[in-house]
Amino acid sequence: QMLNGWPLYGKDRKNNVGEVPLAGPGDESPLELGVDLTPLLGKLNPGADGDGRLFLSFSCAENSEASGVLHACAIRNYDDKGSFVGESVVEVKDGSFGKKPLTLEAILPRSR
């Protein structure tokens, strides 16, 4: 949904990540996307023990001939002032998606 600019998690939510300009015919350059997970992570129970788990799913519209490849994926952490703190790489074995969706799973270590 994020490539279409649709709101995440329901129509009336304000978590819209906007529209991503897709490359045109003949332009095979990769796109770099970022999704701010802060609103979602802020809803987690602060008293919960253990790490979190993140599921990412990539797919194309039903009956679409489109396909894609996810080359790399990482979760970046920033401090309260927006400064980069660190990055956790999410393993991507075969990043192809199209007729079949691609789903990745990552463990989010609890910040201490």
C-alpha cells in the first residue's frame, strides 16, 4: 500500500507515507524507501518483556503483471533529536515478488 500512497492501517488513519515516484520505462534504477515506524512502535506496551517482531510483506496488485525485487532491507534507529544511532540489517535471501508475495521477518531488540 505504501507505494500507492494509501493510508496504512485503515482509511481514517493519519499514517500515510505518501506517494513514491516510480521509475518509468527503461529506467531500472532501484528506489530507496523509508517508512517511519514510530507511531506503530509507540503503541507497544512499554512494560512488555523481550524483543519485538516485525513482519514486512511486499506484493503487487491482484491480476497485475508487475514484479519487483527487494535488494536490501534494514531497520534504522534514531534518537529523540533525529540523529542516526544504528542499523540492523534484515536478511533478504530471494527478494523477488510479483505473482507471489515476499514476506520478511525481523527481530526488533528492545531498547534499554
